[in-house]
Amino acid sequence: MSDVIDYVKENKQLYKPGKKPEIIDVPKMQFIMVDGKGAPDPDEGSSKDVTEFQEAFQVLYGLAYSIKMSYRGDEQLPGYQNFKVPPPEALWWMTDNSDFDVNQPDKWRWTLMLRMPDFVTDKIVTNFIDKLVIKKKSDIYKKARLEDFKEGKSVQIMHVGPYSAEGPNIEAIHKYALEQGYKLHGKHHEIYYGDPRRSAPEKLKTVLRQPVKK
């Protein structure tokens, strides 16, 4: 088996930006995606309550690891290459398509995503969705899809700290883009490092990205 694909290691410009805004060109990539709405965590009730966002994590990681570990089974996927499951990403927007507002979670819409290697096809994803539906006795895996996504020119920054404190850095990348002669368009994009259930909030790292155009 050839070397393991590690997107973060191979392209640090995309996954490990600095703490100052920068303009980059994001190429086309493919992701397994799940759409949903609302805040990631319960706003009331117990910590054991499962939100739509948390359920989407279950779907994506179930699929990603089933594909990754398929080489151990009888079915060998065409062109298979082992890969490190990359950090989760999410696109965020508002119900009225206004600029993303961290203070209005009741109006949030999102697409949770995991990047997949090029050998992964619609047929492969559909096959593993069907297997997981049977194995887990749950139709939630049918929410997933494989889709190409290309942002192109974007502004980004690395945010260190709790998600609730992202506001100033979001404003900073928007301001920087405008100063460089760009206009904002598309959806607010985040890439997550660290598990908020296990890591101290001040140690969480999040790539904040916004597509721009002239």
C-alpha cells in the first residue's frame, strides 16, 4: 500500500494559516457533505442531547472511516489509497442569506464536510451509505452526499480560542479583503482542530475563511 494521504501536512497554506489575514486561492476538492440548521450544541436540556450538527458528525465520520478501513475487508476499492481523515469543515450562512452573524444561532444554516481523496466516487459513497443504514439500522446516513466544491480566491486566518470569540477575527478578514480591493461572496467557512468536549476552549484552533472576488 502506498503512502498515506495527509492533506494537512501536504498543503499547510490551506489548513494552517497564520494569525494575520491572508488571501489564498483554494482549488477544487471533493467532500462528503451533510446539510442542516441550528447551533452545534444544545441550547437547553442536558449535555447528552444530540443536535442535528452532532448527528451530522456521526454520519460523516461513519462514512469516512468505513471507506478508509475498507482495505481490511474483502472488497478492494478501485484506486484505493489510504488516507488520514482530515479535520472537519463547515460552511455557515443565515436563513435570509445575510452575512454570517455569530450572535443569531437560531438563524444559522450549515453544511458539514469531510474532504475525500480522488479515488472516492459517488458509487463508493452510495455503497457505504447503504451498508451503514443496514448495519446501524438508521436512515441518517442517507443525508450524506459526495460533491465537488471550489472556493477560488479567499481570505483566511487562524483563530485560537473559543468559537464564541470568533467575531473580531471574522471582522478582521472581512476588513482586510475590502482593503485589498475584494468583495465578499459565498458562505463563511470554518475548519476545526481540537474537540470542544475534551479541549480547553482557549486551546481550540479554527481556520476562518471567506470567499472573495474582484
